[in-house]
Amino acid sequence: MVVIMIVAMMIIPLPLILLDFLLIINISVSLMILMVAMNTKEPLDFSIFPTAILIATLFRLALNVSTTRSILTNADGGRVIETFGSFVIGGSPVIGLVVFLILVVIQFLVITKGSERVAEVAARFTLDAMPGKQMSIDADMNAGLISDIDARERRSKVEREADFYGAMDGASKFVKGDAIAGIIILLINIIGGFAIGIAIHGMGFAEAASTFTLLSVGDGLVSQIPALLISTATGITVTRAASSGTLGSDIMQQLFNYPKLLYIVAGTIFVLGLFTPIGLFLTLPVAGILVFSAYSMQKASQKEKNEIEQGEMARTEEDISSPEKVINLLQLDTLELEIGYGLIPLADQKQGGDILDRIVMIRRQFAIELGLIIPTIRIRDNLQLTPNQYVLKFRGNRIAAGEIFLDHFLAMNQGADIEAIEGIQVIEPAFGLPAIWVSVEAKQKAELLGYIIVDPPSVIATHLTEVLKRHAHQLLRREETKELIENLKETYPNLVDEIVPNLQSVGEIQKVLQNLLREQISIRDLATIFETLADFAVYTKEPRVLTEYVRQSLTRQITEQYAENGVIHVLTAGATLEKGISDYIQQTEAGVHFLSMDPQMSRKITEILQEQIERVIKTGGQPIFLTSPSIRMYLKQFVDKIMPTVPVLAYTELEPDIEIQSIGVVNI
């Protein structure tokens, strides 16, 4: 409505009383915008400022059109314009014209020009700094300094800052154009009014010149004073940098933060009055005020310092004496990466460290491959570790450790018979393969000999990835499970409502998902998993049985995971092995199935499976067992005792069009 009325003002003549009222509103709005700009703590607190500039400028120009129409038509601009033309400038057209031109110069050449340049540079630098700020936010989130919610808010703020300064760069052009329009409108009013006054109103030459010059200058001042306020507000907004408070508080804290300097200024003013014709009558009161202000600020600063020290001592005593504070010591981070002081450059981006960025990639990789959100990995330095050592902890307990050398590269033999190379003989931490840490000088030689070369950050990243995969099922707790369910509910509300809590509790769903993750089966297709649970949870609550049903519904995913070029090479469980296991499966009164096997038979099956696994590994293959659905989970129990990473699949978990090639039949 306001914008439509502003446009209508340019077309429809307004009564003088309404025109006076709108001119006062124009001054009030401009003054209010200036006050808001001075009292915001940061530019984004006044994010509508660019739009406010446009509307205020349009309103002012519409008033110019209306006042020009009234001046040229009736030789009267209303009481406000008449007051500015007679009282403010003393009724002198020459003085008014000079004052008007000075205001235009101040606005156009000083404030507007400077604001335009600052806004342009700020927009450019803010846009260029966006990638770096985004990476810094990701790094803080991975280091555990901020939460995911805080990270989203900071990213949104970075984007809004870029948009704001870009808009301010354009809005400053409105202010510049408004100053130019003010000069043109003044000339039109004077020249046009002079001509109309003589030709239409029948005025004499002197009367027409005096009347329309006073009215035109008064109209120009009425317009230029609000324009000057808006220009000043623009300059204040775009020049606020590294500010944490309002303009007034920042000036008091920063400009008057050095009381000793005020004594120097007071002494200088006093000497100026003592030895120059200015006299002490003018300089002594100013010097006295400065001395009193400096003394008061020193006293207040000392009092504040004492209060802060007393507060810190009181808080320390409270933390020591209060038993409630001890509870904070029980908080555990889900994942911690502790590093020795020699590895600190890996986590310092200023020194080229990129381990934080690699952790971001690990979390994204887990989300894509396993459908699991890895908790934030908090990185800490630990002086108790050796300089080159790192330790990964899960809820305060060590689950992996390793040692790397920042000035070396890890060289691994691909299995070929190649020449040995000098270096530090170690075991690669992720896969347990023999490797050598070679110096930078020997790196090129190792590459020529056929070694695989890995840089230190990649060694840590790979090790973390493999360890976290093995412990993925432990990372999925009830809170994380609930978050996954809530996320699924946004797109499949009816499916989730059917299962939770009528058929399955969050804890029961967690157990099924943990069983899948324990065998490296992705839970990203949560909708299919829940549909399967909805179908079979009415018949059984046993998590292991439900897991088997879910696996059979993920045949396409499992087939793609283990097949290569449409072919999968497997170790097939023979008839005697399947019968030997199925004969020992028993059922409780509650309907729970379990394996009750004598130790001799168990040891025999374990030895046979171990022989087959070692045989396949020696040939460079990947051992995969294939069996019937009824004994798959029990055969997996035996395999886990030997090598947990070896998958065990059921016939029903593979797509019909997949080509199955048996590389051995396992019998007992």
C-alpha cells in the first residue's frame, strides 16, 4: 500500500496540508533509519537496509515531484518549505543556494562517493572469502567446536553477508542518483518558476526571482537533509567492520579506552591556550573536562578489573568445592583423535594441514556408502603420546593407534618381486601389510621400482576409515537411530507410523540396523528396510531373523556390492557342512533359535573354514562364502572367529541374473 501510494503521489496533486505532513514523515523516517544504523551491532541486523534505501529514495523523489507541481502551479510549497526557505536560510536566496550546494557536495562527493566505494570493495571481498569461510566452518564442526546446527547458521550468515553487501553496492547507486536528481530539480524549479511567475502569475522580475528561488531552495533543503541522513546511515553501515556492539558503545570502548592519552590531549590544549592568543578562557574548560574524564575512566577500569578477578576466583572456588561440577568430568566424546605434538601440523590449516578436510570426506563417504552419520571426531593433542603417534578413541577407549612420519612417505609393495629400498620397516596400520617409510629423496626411486606411495595424511585417513567401518555398528546408538527414523518420516510418514511404536521400538530397529552394519551392509535405503520390517515384524521380534529378511530384500544392493562385471566368485558351503550346522540349531520356548554345538565339531568346522580362507587369500582373491538362507547367520558366526571382514551370503540375497562361479566347495 505504501509503495502504491508513493507512485500515486507522482501523478495525483496533493493538498498543501497533506504535503507538509508527508515532508515531516520523510524527515522522521530518514532520522529513524540513521538511528537504527548507528545502533545495530552488525550489518546483518539491518538486512532490509538496501530495500529501505530504495523505498526512502522513491518516497523523497515522489515528494519532489509533488512539491515542484505545487510551487510551479500555485507559487506555494506549504508551511514546511516556506519555513526552510525563510527561517532556516534567513530569507536570503543566495545564502540558501550556497547552503544547498554545500549539502549536495558533502553528500555527493564525500559521503555517497565513499560509501559506494566501501560497499563495492566489501561486496567483492565478501564474495571472494566465501569458500574459505565455508571450509573454516566445516573444520570447526569436524573438530567438535560447533554443532551441525551452529554450522548451518554460520553458513547461512556467510551467504546472507555476501547478498547484503552485494545489495548495498547497488543501493549506494540510488543515493548517488538522488543527489544528482536534487540538483536538477532545483534548477528546474528556479528556471521554470521564474518563467511561470512572469508569464502566468504576472509577477515582476524581482518578485518572481525572489519568490521562486526561496521556494526552490527551501524545497531542496527539505529534500537534501533527509537524503544526507540516509547517506550517513549508508556510510555507517558499510564501514562497520569487526564490531561487536553498537556505534555508541564501540566509540566509548575503543576511542576512550586509553585514559593516559586524554591527559596528553588535555595538556596540549592547555599549552595551546597558555602560549597563544586563543587564551585560557576557551581552552581551560576543555582541558579540565578531558582530565576529569581520564581520571573517571581510570577509576572505572580499575574497579571493573577488580570485579573480574574476584569473579574468576569465586568461580574457581565454586568449581572446586561444588560436587555438582564433578558431573562434567563424566562427559565422553563419541570419537576422539589424539595426536602427538609432532603431528600437530596435520591439524593446522595455516601450516598446510588438511586432516580436518579429510575427516569431512570420511563422514561424507560413510553417509553415501553405509547410510550412517559418523559423529563429530574431536581432535586433541596429547603430550603423553610419542611425537609421531596418533590414537583413535571410541567413548574414551582406544580402538586404533598408529605412527606416521610427516617428512616421509609410506611405500608398499604390490606383491611383485621388486628391489628392496631403504627406510623404516613398519606394518601398514589399515590392512596390516608390510610397508616402508621412505624419505622425500627416496620417494621417486620407490615409485620407479613399482612401490605404492602414500602420503602421511592419507595413511591416517585410510586407517580411520577402515577402523570406523569395523566399528560402524557400535556408532549407531539409540539417539542416532531416532534421528534416522525422524529423517525417514519426513518423506515416508505412513510407513514410519505403521512400524513405530506399534510393531517395533527404536531399540529393536537399532539392533536390526546394527546387524546390517556389522556385516558392512548399507542402511542408506532405509525405506526398503522399514517396508520389510513392516511385513515380517508381525510374525517375529527376533532381530537376527528380521535381519535375514531385510538382507533378502536388499538383493540388488548386496549383489552390486560383491559382484564384479556381473560375476561373483564364492566358496560354496557343501551339503555336509550345511547339515552339520543345521543339526545343531535349537529353539527355545520363546521361539528364539540358537546354535548348540559341541566343542569338537565347532573346532573342526573352524579349521576347515580357516584353511579355505587362507587358500583364497594366497591366490590374491577375496573369500566370499555362499550358503542357504537357513544357516547363513550361523555360518557367519564361525567365519567371524577367523576373519570378521569375510562376507557370508545366502542364495536368496543375490540377483537371479548374476553369474556365480564357485572357487571351492567346503565340506566336513
